[in-house]
Amino acid sequence: MSTNNDELITAFKAKGYRITKQRLIILNALRNTATHPTAEEIYNMVKPQIPNISLGTVYRTLGALEELGLLQKLVYGGSFSRYDGNVNAHYHAVCLDCGKVLDVDEPVLSNLEERFSSETGFTIVGHKLEFHGYCKDCCKRKN
Ligand SMILES: [Zn+2]
Ligand SMILES: [Zn+2]
């Protein structure tokens, strides 16, 4: 996925955030991976580029980026969250063995929302659908 830094800078400025190199590096790292990394994994990804960064700064930056709507925070009830640089609506599949989170390349069920909404008068602002199971690698390892 390509990243338009100008667009990001505009988003930061609109919310009164300062645009720091750190923030751009962290966001770019997140946008260029499909692994849905944890904060600690992101920390390890950006450390070569920002040697003096702390894990606390990574957490604070992720919080700011979430507030700006530039990332999605994925909470799975565990002790840590995962982060997704793709903010377009999409589903995830979670491996119950290794914890890997994969993007599901299937259309979002907006007609389901529309149907339910027109039947019940319920105003829908979003929905969640998540697939649980075992990834290819874990299946291979077991056999
Ligand atoms: Zn797995
Ligand atoms: Zn995703």
C-alpha cells in the first residue's frame, strides 16, 4: 500500500497535532505490513529508524493515530491489542493457535445492514464479523 505523506500531514494539522518524523515512520510501518502487529512488534519494526524511541512513545503515537482515524485498533480480549493501518471496512480471521490475524478479502455485508435496518428501524453505525479457526501454517504443522 502506498502512503501519501501530504494527506497524513493534513490530517495531523486539522486536529492540531504536530507532525513528527516519528509519527510518520510509525504509521508508514503499519501501513506497509498486513500482519496486524502489536505495539511491541511495531516498536521493534521502527527501532532501526528511530533508535532512541521508547515503547511508551509507540503506545502514545498509536493512540494519537487512532484518534485521527488513521488506524484501527483490534482488541481480542487478550492482554494486548493489535493495530491495522487499513481503515477501510474489512473482516478478519484469527488463528486460535498462533494468534495470527489475517485480512479477509470478501465484500462487507452492507445489504445485511440495510435489511436489518429497514425491518427494525434500527440505525446501524457498523458491525463486526470475525472468523475463528486455524491458519494454513498451523494446520500444516499439525499434520
Ligand atoms: Zn496459526
Ligand atoms: Zn486488517
